[in-house]
Amino acid sequence: MGFEKKPAIQGALGGCLNCGVRPSLFPADGLIAVGFGYAALHRDGQPVYTEPYSDVVAETEYMTGAQAEALAAADPDHDWQIVLEGPLSGRTYQRHGQNEWALIEQNAGFA
């Protein structure tokens, strides 16, 4: 393993007060999507998948946490991260082990 596992953090409130606490672990059924902003799966800092942008995007076109896990499990000796930067909420999850995508950074996003 040639990368640093960053420490996991607890999810905190993100966005507006009605948005709730962001998950500390990215769920297998979670979508790598923000709607407006940037959402991607990175391998060693390079995007392997980015959220598609179009007027018409079927939900099946968005990558799930389980699909990201399948890619990462096939090539585990790399730094895999799910990056979500949206309005008022930004999060980065790093793969820490099989089916474990830990929150390593949370910010106020943009806007």
C-alpha cells in the first residue's frame, strides 16, 4: 500500500439545518452525485468517474457506493476517494477497507 490512510472523522451537519448530519461512512446504495457541483470517484487523485451532467440523466447512470467498491476491490493498492462538492456541503470519503468508505473531510462546499 503506497498511500496514506487519512483519519476518519464523524459526520456533522452539512448544508442547511434541515439537511441533517452527513454520514460518517458512504453507503453502498449512496449515489456519487450532487446535482450541481462536482462528484467523482478518484484513484490516486485522478477521476475515474465523474457525475454525468445533462438535462436528462437516468438514476441508473449515477455510480453507487457498491459500484465504486467493486472497482476499488479489484485494484486495492491505490488511494480511492469519493469526492462530493456541492452547494453548502462538501465531503470526501476514502476507502479504508472492504466496503468501508470513511469520511475524511467535510467542508461548507460552495455558494
